[in-house]
Amino acid sequence: MAGEEHEQPNTDPLTDEQAARMLAGMNEVIRAGEEMRQLRTEMIQVFAGLGWTQDRIARLTGMSQPAVSKQVAKYRSGDPAPPMELALDQRDVPWLEGRLWGLAEQIAETLGDTARCAHHVHALTAGRKHFTPRNVDALRRLVEEDLRVHATTLPGGCRDAYDTISRGLDLPAKVTPPASASVRRTLACRLQRARLQGP
């Protein structure tokens, strides 16, 4: 009939919900990339503070020497933080979270898909999860379960490391350590893994 409105067929290939999910995934990747670039910049500052040469930093980071030189010059023109202590036994929250992360990575690598903590570890590593108190508590529960169920399979030292980390997280030191939380987590993660893997 004249004047009657006809509903136009929906020709959109994506619903609003599908588009939102897709964009959210893209935003996670972009955010993770930006966070990793910032983390690399801060790590270069840590290495420079430890007295590493620019050539050594460039080789290990996969960056060009001029790019490293630029970052180091920026670091030296500011107010450099005191050199970081690299002892494993430190009690601030980011350091303890990093140790937990390293322990969970070792468990996931050893047990593969049977590790309860594997999915959580992969999400943290990919930047899909962040180190919020809730996510850290969840990771602690998953690691503890893996330690209980697979005690005879896991490398020696895993249970002792977890007990130390857990006690520290329950009563962390109230300090403001040098470097950002992300840098301290990353360093603690690597050091914890190196300790568990042995010489």
C-alpha cells in the first residue's frame, strides 16, 4: 500500500556484538604491543644502569645500535634511577608477582596442556590478562593445584619457590623499588625460571 514502510533487509556482514568483540581483540594486541615497546625501553635503561655497552644491548634486544644509542642518551640526560638489585629474594609485590609468573611458566612448560595454570600463563604472557590482584590470586590457586597434583613430575624447588612467593604476597614489603612494576615482574620472572632450570 502507498505510504507503507517496508523494513529493509539487514545486509551488514557483522552484528554490533561481533564487531565489538573483534575490535576488542585488536585493541588488546595494539595495547600489548605498546606495553612491550615501553617495557623494552625501560629494560634498556636498566641494562644501561648496569653498565652494559650499547653494542651488547643492541645485540640482545635485536635493535639497531643507533636506536639503542638514542634510548641510552635519553636515559642519561634525565635523572637515572639507582642500579637495580638482581637478587631473587626481594619482597615488593611486582617482584613477587614476577616470580610467581616465572614459576607458573616453568610448570606449564613441564606439564604442557595438563597444567591447570597453562591457560592463565599464556593469557598473561600475551597481554590478554593483567596483573590485577584478582588474576594473581587465581594464578596462585592454579599453581598450588598443579603442585599438589603433579608433585613428583615437577622440577625440584618448585614447591619451595611457591611457598616463599606465597608468604611474600601475603605480607609484602612496603617499599618503592626502582624501575616500573612491569620491568621488575619481567626480571623476576626470568630470574625465577633460571633458578628452577639450574646451571
